[in-house]
Amino acid sequence: MKSKRVLAMILGAAMTVATLAGCGSSAAPAASSTSETKEAASSDEASASDEDVTITFMASQDWVQDAELELGEKFTEETGIKVDYQIIPSDQYENLLLTKLNTGECADIFCGQSSVFSIVSQFDVEKNALDLSGESWAGNVDEAAAYELSVDGKLYGQPIQDVSACWAVAYNRAIFDELGLSIPTNYAEFTAVCDAILAAGKTPIYECVSDTWHHTCWLEGAIAATKADASLPGKLNNNEATFAGNAQLTTLLTQLKEMADKGYWGDNYMSNAYSDTATSMASGEYVMTLYNQGLGTEINAVDPSFDIDNIGYFAIPFCDNQNLNVNPCGPSRFIYSGSKNADAAKKYLEFMASDESLAYMTENVGKFNQLPYKNAPSAYSDVVQDFYDRYPEKIAVFQASVKYFNPQWMEMGTNLSAMFLGEMTPDEVLQDIDKLRAEQAEAASDAAWN
Amino acid sequence: MQKKNTYPIYFALGALIIYTVLFVLPSIIGIGYSFTDWSSYSDELHFVGLKNFKTVLSADENYMKIIGNTLKFTLITTILKNLIGLILAVVMTKSIKFLNAHRGIMFMPNVLSTLIVGMIFKSILDPVHGLLNNMFRSVGLDMLAKKWLVSSELAFGSVMAVDIWRGVGYIMTILIAGILSISSDYYEASAIDGANGWQKFRYVTLPLLLPTIATTTVLNVIYGLKVFDMVYALTNGGPGKATTEVLYTAVFKRFGTGQYAVGTALSSVMFVIMLIIGGYMIHIMTKDEVVE
């Protein structure tokens, strides 16, 4: 009996030791690889340790292009570091990202829509992201983009997209010519163009509400309010003005609803998906859509007979706007501060910002004409150049210029879809924007709201 | 003869401590947090009294609608899953050909991941390209081709229908086990007394199945009150403002936007509702149950 008890104690002790050893096993190689690095170990040893590393990469579905996935494979071949891309449906991405950040379980690299305000109020990059100022590529980031990604002079993110591209109405030039239509220069002309297309038996605009974010991009037309009063963004940031009651913003939403009500978006706009835009435009059933420059290339990819230059662009004509909306930064990559693979993640960012990678992305992604890096090539087509030349004045979008606006992008999308369904009025949508901004400002102890 | 026929209490201590630390304590702490201004925007925590509960119960907010949606979802899916599950269970315990194949097919949707079911049905219910509407159009029933998931009127019903389709096989399986456990003596006795099929069901099957139905009802109610993935995959709470929003999608969104305190207050309100419904339901359904 006694011997059995002794045996049981020995087995129990062995199990405990084995369990503790198991817990410690992952930490041991990490510690040794750190010391190896400090001692400047040979590259063979370094690559051997990298072979076991898999970095996780979290992004909204439209932020990682096929070309980046191809570069990711090349990166793995060169370094041995594997990349696990976690692509999340865009209508669910923001909630998931912020939940992961707030619960301390984020991927090694996370992507986020950026502005100098949102990286602090939304992502809290000083706490959740690594300072990338010392990286070799940091000095190459375009100054305007770097400003939007920095806090107290420290760079926290790496831009993903071409920010010279803006949200504009892309149109099928051949169908415009066929119907004798010309580029509208105000809202009345825009509705006349839509009516003519409807009369021809086609759907004027491909809109996709199900993604929650795309129809919200029409709000980039809010630059009309900045054009009318250049001090408006400052007043909004100092809590001296509101969205509700602003004449241009009310007109913008009223006209947006009118688009849906008049059937300009067709019958299926609530179910349409952003990922089907190129296919839908290629079919010729739709004539216009809100898109970045590069749609022609994307349609050509799904239908090689479609001429890339058959897609032209004009500025969002709500409120008779005739200016370009610009966002100096857009979606960006960040390295999570709690990442156990921070060194590998830094190597990935370095790889993506190399001359070769930037050239590859520009060459293979239709909407990337000029990535925001000093070492990135430029590839504007004549059609795109003509579009930019037509609108010399550029105004920063609210996403970049107004605090607590970008963080509620998806809520605004939900409210706008409620407006299309008749559940909310344009005034109520604007009031809700003010309310959500006040809630965020109060939570952030913003002096202007307290 | 054993002097003690029960195990000492310290045998249960390990499990009790783990359960308390991992389940009871976080729940109590969660309720405590709902009285603070806990959020991702600030590291400081202040006591704010009932402010979050006022927000949750305010007429200006959507939360009451969300709680109402959750209760509506629970009530309707529980009744229909039990009813359809019972009909199927009765049919699937008869001598019919390929019985196990039929049972397997009925149970199959439950094996699939909810998110996959959601994505498949999102495609099937697409107004223009979806299988369902195209089927209606192909047989000339165009008037039945509706905007299933994107209209305010139909979205909630569509979500519930998909959830019932997925869950009914599971309920059927439990009820089949319940029916098969009823002794054939009762049916033989009732047959001798001249009972027809309906009378056998009404006076033998149903009363003896009541404890099993109580179990499936409890399972359905708990599932319904906690539903998340099906709504998340099909509509994510839309279309429009909270048309199909339920408690856990709302809590998820509040946590996503860093409003932890409001999220925990919402959970706390639902916890109280769950407690009342659960207690009442178990009391009602067990007081008259037949003991063999």
C-alpha cells in the first residue's frame, strides 16, 4: 500500500514537472534566439530560427490585394517567415479589430483606416502599436501620410494604398458616348445623366450597401461644406459647430437618399457586394459607380475585352461640388505592441516598402498609380491624369480633417442604410453623428466637450 | 455496511473553486463594471451609478428594441423548433424506408458551422442572384421572389427561418430518443382500449415526453437568448438600424467600439431576464411532469 502511494507521488511529481516544462518550452527558443541576435549570429542560424515563425496579419477584405499575397509568398521564400493573412469581411472588420485590441489578443500586424485623430482615439497606437520611426523605410514615407500616422513625432504605421487616388464617380465612357452624355458639373446635370441612362434601360449606378462602408464613401462629398466654410473642420474639432443643421451636409444626405429613391442604384443595391463591382460594370448593365482610380484595370482583369481606358472619372457632384476629395493616408499597417513576432513583422514591413515591392504593387494593382513613398514609381494613365487636371483644387476629407468622424464610419453606414429604408431622416443621421462624436469626445476627456 | 453513503464535501471543492473563479467571479465583476464608466478611451475608472442602465433602458436608444428582438427570436424559434422537431420525431420513429438516412439528413444542418450555414443562406436568399428567388421566377411565381435579408419587413423572419432549419434536426434527435424510451406496453394497452393514432399521441406519447420537451425547451431558450453567430453571419444586425440586432451582436459592437461599461450593463439586464425566464420555465415545466 505504502509503495503504491510513493509511486503515485512520484508520478504526480513527474507530471507536474512535465507540464511546467511544456509551458516553458516556447519561451526557451525565443530567449536563445534573442541572445543569438545580440551576439550577431550567422545568417544561417537566423534563417533557421525564422523558419519556425508565422506572423499573423489582419486586414479588411479589400485592403490586401492579390499582388500583396504574391509578395507574401516571395517574402516567405526569402526569409522562411510564413504569413497567415486573416482577411475579414469589411462590414465586420472594425468591430473585430477593436475587440481584439481591447482584449489584448490582436494579430502581429493589424491594418486600420488612419488619420492623425483616429490612430489615437480609436487604435491608441501609443499603447497598441510599435514605434516604427527607426525602420529603414520610415524616411521614405510621404510627408503628408507620415503626419497622419505619427504621434509626438513617432511613426506608428505604414501606408498600404495609393492616396493620390480619391473617391470619384467612375463611368463607362463608351456608354456615355453612345447616349450622347457629357460629364456633369453639378447635381442637376448628374440627375439628368441618371435619368437618361434609366430611360435607356440600364441602371445608372452600381451601389453596394451590404458592405456597410462603401455607400458611406459618398460622404466624402462633405468637402462641399469645407469649401463653403474653410473653418468648419476646425469649428467641429473645437465643438463650436455641429453636423446637424449644416446646409451643405443636409443637402448632401438629401441628395444621396434621392439617388436611392429615384431608382438610380437599381433594385438590388442593399444586397450588392463591393467585390462584384468589376463584374457588374463589365456586364454593361451598370454605367457608373463610386470608385478609386484604377477601376478600368480591375474590369479588364475580369473581362479582357474591356478597354482599361473605357472608364473615366468625375468628382462627386453632390452640392454641385467640383473639387477633389483627398485623404492623405488611408488604410495602413501597424505592428501590434503585444506581438511575440515583432522582429519578423518588422521584416515584413521592410520587405513591403522595398523598391521592388512598391514597383510590383504599382504594376499589378490597377488602382495604385503612386504609392505614398519617395521610392515608389508613378504610373498615371492619360485618362486618370486628365481627371486630376480637370479639378485643380483639392480638399481634405472629413475622415482626415475632423475628429471622431472616422471611428464611426460603420455606424454612419448603418444609419445611412436606415435612411434609405425610410427609418431615419437626413437630419436624424446628422444628429446621430453629433451624438456619437460627443460620446467619444466625452470618453476621451476632450477638453472641448467637457 | 458503509457508515457513510455520501462523499465528503472536499471532493467537490476543486471543481467548485475552478467554477467560481472562472464563471461566478467574472460574472459578478462584470455586473460591478456596469456601474462604472469603463471604456477603451481612458485608463481611469469612475463609479457612475445607474447611468449605463439609464442609457440601456432609455427610449432614445435602440437597446430596448434589441432586447425585444432577442426575446422575440427566442420565443418564436423555441416554439417552432419544438413543434417541427416533435412532428419530425414522431414521423421518424415510424417504420418507414431508409429511416436512418432520413434522420441523418435532418440532423445534417446541425453538423455544419453556423457561419458556413449563414454564408450559404446569404447567397441562397440574394434577391437577384439567389437560388430561392430564381427558383420562384423559373416557375412563374415572381410575386414570391422577395428581398429576404435586406428588407425591414422580412429580414428578421428570414433569419429565424434559417436558424429553425439549422436547429430543428438537433431537437428532433433528442425527442426521438425520448419517444424510443417510452415503453411499448403503454401503446399496446391503449390499442386494446381502442385508442386511435391521435389518442395514442395525445394521451401516451405527449405526457411521457414532457420531461424531454422541457429539456429541449430549456436548450432552445438558452440558445435563443445567447444567439450571436447566425445573426452575425446573415445580417450583422441590419438592414438599417437594428432590424435584426440581438443582445450579443449589440454587446459585441459595444465592446468593438470600446464602450465596455454599456456592454456589460446590457449583459447584466439580459442576465436578470434570463434568470427570471429560466427559473419560471423550469418551475412550470417540471411541476406536472409524469413519473414512470
